[in-house]
Amino acid sequence: MATLELAIEEDVAATPARRVRRLGPLFWVAFGWMVVVFAVALLADVLPLPSPTDMDMLERRAPISAEHWLGTDGLGRDELARLVYGARISLVVGLCAPMIGLGVGGALGMLAGYFRGRFETWVVGSMDVLLAFPPLILALAVTAYLGQSILNLTLILGVLGIPAFMRVARAATLTLARREFVIAAQALGATHLRILLRELLPNVLLPLAAFFLLGVALTIVAEGALSFLGLGVPPPISSWGSMIGEGRESLEAAPRLAFIPAIAMFLTVLSFNLVGDTLRALTDPRQGAL
């Protein structure tokens, strides 16, 4: 019996190390790219870059050179500077919008999964209505009424992300609501608020955090699509989506103006997806992660 208990303890102690090894090199490459993107976005003001808004019509679509490492765009603006500052806008929207979905959708999902009944029916029904509403129409309506700004774009994408986070939180809560530790807390007389905050929330946060990274990737793509359509941040502010839209006019003369921001967006979205998928697999309750 002592030998069996010792083997179990060693297996439990070795589990975190095995999980770290299971991450694999692809995870760390994706994580490294995310670190680089975050670093250049945060340090954009101190990096030796020209202003992303300064125009030089004599240097329109200038090729790659020592002065302009990625050349210039159709208005003579430094492409590298616009790419770095565009990363800041894309990341701000990509991170802030899912936070709205995480906060609102996560809370609604936990409440719906725990209390069930009419409240759950009302929450699920309202989320179905929001999912059925065309997102492009909502973006057009908000932009036409409130104007183009980073705040409005973030609010639009945040509201559109609420149903997805609600469903993840509700599914996790339904799985955990009848577990032994919750039943024991109820038997000991714990209040609903204490059970939600002390027993369920720490466990629900694991799948929500993993899904948050996937939400960031989707939001960056959505922001790029809206900016490409002219519904994103107003000029002269640059984002990767607006850079792709502007580069569309120069595909024959300088295709790099569209391809460079597209590649940056692709690698960033792919990295968030890889990291999010890996963390989601590690926090899957069916694998005993909870």
C-alpha cells in the first residue's frame, strides 16, 4: 500500500512537468512571436522609427532601403512605422473587446448554468437573438450614429463576443454545478454568492482564459475586416486592416503594401490560435485538469 501511495504522489508531482513538455516547440515559437508583437507595440514610442503619419509625396511607394526598411506606402509614409503602430491598435482592440465578452458573457453564463430555470431560458434566448443579428449591420448602425473611433469599434466587437463567452461559461458551470465540492459547500450552508465566487469561478476561469486567447485572434481578424471595409479606426490612425485596405490600391505597383500587414496579421492570429488551443486542451475537464 505504501508503494502504491508513493507511486501516486510521484505521478501527481510529475504531471506539471509532463504538461510543460507536452506544449511542444510549436507552442513556444507561437508564444515567442506574441512576445515580440507585444514588445514592439508597447515600445513603439521609444523605438527609432519615423512618424507613421508624416507624408512625403516624393517618396511614394519607395522600395525597401536603409532609410525605409519596409519601404513607404502610397502617401510616402514609412511602412515599418505604420506596421508597428498598427500592431498597437490591433492589439488594443483585440484584447479589450474580448474582455467585455469575458466579463459580461462569463457572468451571465455562470449565473445561467448555476440557477437554471427561467433565468437560463432568458439568457440563452437573448444570446440567440444577438447571434442572429447581422454583425455588419450592427457595425454600420453604431458607426453611423456614434462615428468612427477605437472605443466604438471595441464596444461593437465586445458586444458581439458576449454570446460565445456566455456559452463557454455556461457549459463549464453545468459540468461543475453538481460536483462533490459544490454539493458539500451547499450542505455546509454556503450562500449562492460564496459558491459562485469561491467554488465555481476559479474552475470556470480556466476554460474562459483559454477561450479568451482564441477570442483575441478572432477579434483581430474582425477588426481587420471592418477596417478593410472602412468601418474601423479613422485615418490617419493605422491598423493592420486599414493598411491592407490601402495597399489594395497598389497591388500592381507595390504588392508588399498589402502583403506585409496581411502576413503580420496571419502570424499573430495563428500564434494566438495555437497558444489558445494548447491551453484549452490542458484545461479540458475531461482530462482531469480541473
